[in-house]
Amino acid sequence: MTNIAQQFGNSLQSFFEDEEGAQIIEYALIIAVVSLALIVALKALTASGGGFSTFITKVTTCLSTPASCAQ
């Protein structure tokens, strides 16, 4: 019985000393922050009068009527 308790204690100790899970959470938080920054940036670029909307409109026009594109 003591052998089982000792093995359980060792397993529990190694679980608390393992830092791999903390690193995964840190990476997930970094990805979440970068994703939010990209969403905010794209919202600003696609807002009315934003440069990205103008660019997309010009690309759409060039694709639909190539003769109207200025090179």
C-alpha cells in the first residue's frame, strides 16, 4: 500500500513541476492578442474611407474590366 501511495505522490509532484502546460497557455494568449490586434487593424482599414476598401474596389474594377486599369 505504501508503494502505491509513494507512486501517487511522485506522480502528483511531477504534475506540479511540469511547466509545459503553462507555456502552451502563454502561446495561446499571445496568439489571441495578435489576432485581436489584426481584427482591430482590419476594421480600421475597411471602415468608410479606409485605404483598404479603396484598394479592393480598384482590384475588383481591374478584374471585371481590364481595359479600365491604368498601368
